[in-house]
Amino acid sequence: MLGSTIRSFASRTTGSSRSFFSTSAVRKTEKLWENPWKYAIPEKTKTLATVEEIPVDWSYVERLMPIEVVPEVPKHESYPTPSGWTPPSDAGKTHLYYVRRRPDHLLPLYLERKRDLLNEKTLDFDYVELVTVRSVDGDVFACEQDLRTYLQEQLGHPVATHVDELKGRIKVKGAPRSLIEQFFYSKGF
């Protein structure tokens, strides 16, 4: 009875010559309902994927990778260079503090702009520029004190500073980055 149902179901599918169940594999002694999935799903044939190794020219990729070795300090005819850069000197090691340079031999000075107070006349926010000095080793407070007195002498007005001793950072508000850079170059850092 089940076989005739399957045959009638297969004959009803129009446009398809393939039936959903394989009744030819059913033996007379084996009953279809004991293992219906054996006859409903076609047998899998084992296929292995082939692998082919393609040679790649990695020279184009290696050009884009960062340099792993820190380059030597560049030699120039005269210092400071036209950009204002000065190499570190031995005089910088005599202070109570030391400012380590970045791997590209520049001072670790970072400029950030933050939103300040609301201007009541224009109803717009004012922005303030903060210069962050990172990688300060040794007495961070002595570095901050020397930096603040230098900036106040040069600018003629008070300068706000903030010290983060654990991270070795000093934030300066109200002073240009170039003036802070001049201070550290004059100290030999």
C-alpha cells in the first residue's frame, strides 16, 4: 500500500521526471518505514577538494608594512633644522625628569581640541586647545613647574596645567605647541 502511494505521488509531479523517493532500492524483505531516510536521501559520493598553491610576490605587501627597527637619528648640517627639530643631547639627562622621544625621534607632544563653555552672546560653544606631553619619566611635578614658569614668562599670562603622575603626562591649556616644543629643545630633550 505504501509503495502504491509513493508511485501515485511520483506520478502527480508534473514536469519532473525525478521522483522524491527511490523505490527501486527497496528490497522485498526490508520494510520502507523501518528506515525511511535511507531511501529518501540520495547516497553521498565522496569528493575531495583539490588544493593548488599559487606563488605570490609578497614584495608589494612588505613595502606597506611598518618598519620594525627604529631608524638612526638623522644627521644634518646644522641644528635646529628648518622645521625646528633638534636631536637629543646629553644635557637632557642631567635633570630630575626626562622626556622620552617617540620612535620617529620627535617629542611626544599631542594637540587635542575640547569643547569648553557656552558663549552666552553667540550661543555657541568655545573650543580650547590642550597640548599633552607624554612619556615624562622621573619627577613629573618638577617638569610641570619648569614648563609652567617658562610658558608664563614667554606668554605674559597664567597657563593652566594638569599632571597625571601615574601615566607620566602633563596637559597644558593656553599655550601653543611650538612654544612647549622650544622649551624641551632648550633643555636638551
